[in-house]
Amino acid sequence: MAKGKARKMIIKFAEIQNFRKLKSIRIDFSPRTTLFVGANNSGKTAAMVSLGHFLVDNSRFTMNDVTLSNWKHINKIGEDWWSGHISKSPLGDLSEIDWESAFPVLDLWLEVDRSQVHHVSHLLPTLDWDGGALGIRMRLEPKDPEILYKGYIAARSAAEEVFKKANGERKPDQKNYTVKLWPDSLVSFLEKDRKLGSYFSVRIYCLDPIKLQRPDKGVARPQKLVNGKPVEGNPFAKLIRVDEINAQRGFSDAGPRRNRVDGGAEEKAERSETKRLSNQLRSYYSRHLDPTDAPDASDLDALQAIDDAQQQFDGKLEDGFSDALKEIEELGYPGLSDPKLKICTRIHPVDGLDHASAVQYEVIQQSGQEAGLSLRLTEQYNGLGYQNLISMVFRLMSFRDDWMRVGKAAKTIEVSNNELHFQPIHLVLLEEPEAHLHAQVQQVFINKAYDILRNHKNLGENSYFSTQMVISTHSSHIAHECEFSCLRYFRRRPAAGAGEVPTSTVVNLSEVFGKHGSTERFVTRYLKATHCDLFFADAAILVEGPAERMMVPYFIRNHFKELNQRYITLLEVGGSHAHRFRPLIEHLGLVTLLIADVDPAKSEEKWPVAPPKRRQNMISRNTVIRQWVPEKNKLDDLLDLSQEEKIKVYDRFFSVCVAYQTPVKVVIDDAVGYEEALSSTFEDALVFENLEFFRPKLGKRLQKTRCGLMKSFREAVATKRSAETLGAAMFDALKKGDKAALSLDLLYPEDRHALTAPAYIREGLEWLQLQLRRKQLEVIGPHDVAS
């Protein structure tokens, strides 16, 4: 193995074009673990699948992997070919057709130290290259455009001949056939019978680091390949080892199958899937432990035991079959020239693992005289979570040992100059490890997975070999355990125009806050403390305190049924910290409702808090209102702003709205009638719009009240005769009251369903519901393809 202290060679980033909804994206890779996060249908799965298609098995590509909006361009190529064929026009140079703008492309950029130039000498763009970025393009393109052309024209001509013949034989009173026959377009030609794989393949080209460009607003800008010649062979064979664990791992519970034809292929497939761990054990044994494969001195004892057992078994079989063979001989077989039957065995160690009970779980361990009667169950009777966990861990160990040629695998490694050669990069792709695992196991697994891949004497902290793990997940628990800088957020984007499809961009969260600062530390620590699912939500609601945190979900469940069906994360961040989330929200492009307190204060140097009043030159102390939305601070201006003025629009489908206390008309005293009520917090706004709920009735309700703040509010509602005096009384009570306890008391009464959300919260939730409705119809789409 090569020695030295060379810096690691790593995959720096990948740029993907024209793959499903990934029109043009860049994904930055962490040196260790990279985590794909994002809402449903945001492109995480598409990114993982594209890496597998390009780096593991090129034969997986189908036309459904090509971005749908590109089909028009592909069909235009086919129509031009067909029109030229009909008119017998010159064909032209097929090599000039722009396939790159229509079919999937993967640019893989490596960071390579000059000391490792011997690994990449076949990929150098120029002789002047002296370390740093090195790019390789993998492009799905026709193997031979002329053969593709001939195949398409021949198939379409055959279909036309069928039409002509069939219509020519019809009677005059019968209508001609108008049904479309395959192929009616180039796309339909390539869709059928995996013809894409027959006519297309992935070729690899070298890129120029000088022409490398940064993404523009999340959209990658790959360089144009001009007159590039493909690299011969597979340049990654000795450079990158790629292993993958797919999301669909086929685990199933034990027990009989229902609604299955007995012995059918589907049932057999399901039964075989339950032995997946057994299959892995057999594979691992064959590659690393089998004594019959390239044996050495340490294997002779085992081989001798196998040979002895085989001879004894052969003798037993020969004796047992002797009578049966004599009966056959009485029928004249074998004759003089026929070979004689001989029964013998061939015992292979790995065959001992080829059964449903190869892997067992010991349920009860016996002792004493019953020590040999341990109670065990076969692997399919263990929980799906443990099956998944054990399977993933075992596969990671197998990936590592295959890479490092542990055991018998070392016999097959290439040897040159008495030195063993290993790929310097090991890339592991893991989809949705959280399947069947409860939260704590998810966290343990993600913390240990990378260590398992490095648990070898030649790895560990060795700087020569790189292990990079890429994981896609829907689990906030897994995201919680990873460093913020490892997260790559997939953001859904609307279609760019008519005929286009919704796409995705990728946000590198290590770049959100710039260099390490107090804002990044606060947000990171907050998300670590809350297990927040912000990175998987369709929208976010940021609230000030515990009362809003408990009551806003209640209002959504009871009064906003459509909103209640969306994936919304609600964060309690406090008025003095909500603005710290601004960089993150803006980078994620996540539709957000900010529920804030207007927090009025007298316009003096120390800003003493005070009950809200008009025309008193008061200001808002709330940082969100003053610095984010609507970026105003005078209370008189804030009280009269329209709904549109409380919204900050970033683009067509990303905006942020603030909801704070606004004036409402209430009747405190029938003799006075309607008057304007001003509130400064969620609690007093809730009272003003639910006076009957807070008004004491028959004395019993007041006695049952456990919260001092609830009691103070009811006493104020019962005794105050104007909106101003009621507001002042509640303002004083809130200075020392327990807001969280008030929220619990609000959820306790039987008539809690009579509670009405304050007007400013209703207005904000209605806005959020409308935004998500538009996003559902125009970004996600009612019949969108898989991400």
C-alpha cells in the first residue's frame, strides 16, 4: 500500500443536468458525510438515483429519467429526421446535433493534491495542471448517431407501411385508421423495450478547471464541451469505488401471506427477501472467508475436515442407494458401453448458509443442564427495525472490507511493483436509513455509520484514503445529529415558463451564515435543541412564546382544514431572536409566517414598554418588525398598514409575511357600543376577541380556573368598562403572569372550541393557506413525477 502524508483526494462537488426535475444543479460534497434534506418531491431521490445511474450502472437509464420538458427537443430531432427522409433531403452531419442539452449529464469535480497526480494522469486537461480542481463529465449520448437514425427511420417506415396497406384495403364506405402506431416520435421509439440502452451509452470527457463557474441563484452553470474527445475505458476503475444501499431493502414480517396464489412467483420473491441478511452473510463469506478460495496454510485444517466429512457421507450414500441402483441394473442399464452410476457429494462450506435459518436470534439463553436447548428464532421473526439496522451495518462493513481487500479478497487484487493498489476514494450512497428505525436508533446509526466505514488499520485517520458517505433522508432525527455544514437542502422551484416542468435547486447550508458568528451559533444550537423539522416542511411559522406555540396548532386544526393537511413546522423563537433565522429562511426559500408581538414602547432612549396608544409617538421594539418585515418602527404607521404591506416577496413562490396585533372593534360596555381596542401581545388580543369566553359565569368557572393569569383576565373583563382600561389591566397582569400556564388552561375547558383566533393570526394563516395552495398547484403539481 502506498505510504506518505499526502492530502486526501476527495469529490468536491457534482453538477447534474437534465435528470428528472434536476435541470441544472450543483451538490457540494462534504469530506465525510453529506446529507440530502428537503420536503417531499424536492429532488433528493432523483439526485441519489442519478449518482447510482452514472457511477454504478449505466444500463439503468430510461426515458423517464430525462427531464420531461426536454422531450420536445428530442422529438424535434426525430421529426427533422423524418421530414428529411420523406423529402429525401441530405442528412447532414449527425455529430453536430446537441444531445448534451437534452440528455442527462453528470460533472464530477475532484480536489486532488499534486502528490496524487499518478492516480489521475489519464484525466489531466493540460500538462500545466499542478493540483487542485479536476473535472470529469459523464454524458448519456448516442453510441453511433447514424445507427440511431437508421433504426428510428426503419421502425417508423414500417409503421407507415402498415397504415398504407391497411387503409388501402378498406372499403370506400369505411373510414381510414387514425390510430397512432409505434413509433410516432423519437421519444416513443427510445421508450420501448429499453431501446435507450441499445442506442445510448455514457461517455466520459475531461473538463477545464479554468472554465469552472459558480452557480447563479442556485442554478449550476456547467461549461460547454467543445470538440471534446471521450476518455478511453473506465477512468474511475482505479480511482473511485462506489457502493450503494437503496431505499427499498425488501424487509418483511414473518407470517403467512394473504391474497397470494400459493407457490406463485410474487410470494417466492417475498420469501426470498426475508433472507436478505443471510444472502449478505453468504456473499461476505465467499469474498473474505471461504477456505476453498486461494487457500493458505491456515485453511488446511478446515479443508481436511470437509474432505473427511465428504468421504464418510459418500460411503453412506453409496450404501443407501445400492438397492435402488440394483433395480435399475435389472432394466438393462448400464449396458456394456454405458457409464455406471455413482452417487457422490460435494460439500462446499458456503452451502451451509443457503437456507432460511442461516441467521438466527437467540431469544432465551439456557444454562446448566438445558444449556444446549437455547431458544432461537430465524431472522424474519425479528422486528423490521433490527433487520434494517443489522443489514445496513453488515453491508457497510462488507463495503469497507471489499475496498480494503480483507481476507480472501486480497488474493484478487492487482499487484504492480510489489505494491497493492486501492482506489483512493470510497463513495457510499445510502438512501433513507431511517426505514423501520425508531428515533433513538436513527441517531445512533448516523453517528456510527461513518466510523464503521473507517474501521480498518489502513483507514482510521489515514490521510491517503477518503471515505465519503452521501445520505438522503426524510428524518429530522438524522438531520439533527449531523453538522449544519453537512446538510444540502433541496428546494422546489416553479416551472421557468410554458412547456417547462418544476425543477429543484440545492442550497449548501454551510454557506448560509458566512464565517462562524453568533447568529450561526444560535440557530445551530436552537435546531439541535428542538429536533426541528424545518428542512422537511412545506412552510414555517415562527412564533414568539409558548402561548402561541400551543394555540396556533389548535387554531389550524379547528379552523383551517386545508392548512392542517400541509407539512408545516412551527418554531418558538422569541421576539428578540426570530430575526436570526432570516438568513436560513431566505436561503431555503421557505414560505414563512412570522407571528410577532408589536411590543410598543415610548420613544425614549431606553424604550420603556407601555400599553399601545395612538398618536403618542410610540414605536415597536420588535426586531422582526423593525428590520425584516415590514421594516418600519412607528406604531401609528404599523397599526394602519394593509395586508400587502406586511409581505416581503422574494420571488413568485417565496415570500415572508408578518402578523402582529392590529386594531379591532369590540363592545366592552353596551352603553358605549363599539370602540377600538389595541393589544400588544397574543394573550390580550385573544381576550379582546373572545370576551364572552373570558367573562365569568355563575362563579364556578372562576373557581375552577387554576391559572392566576386566567383569573386576572376574567376579573378585568368583569370589572373594566372601556377597551383602554381593560387593555391596561391586562398589560399589568401580563408583567407577572405565566403565559404557558394560561395556554394550558385555555385548552382545558369543554367550550374551548368557541375560542376565536385573533384577527391578525387569522389573517396570517389565511395568507399562508393561499400560498401553499398555489405552490401545490403550480410547483408540486397534482400529478408530478417522482423526485
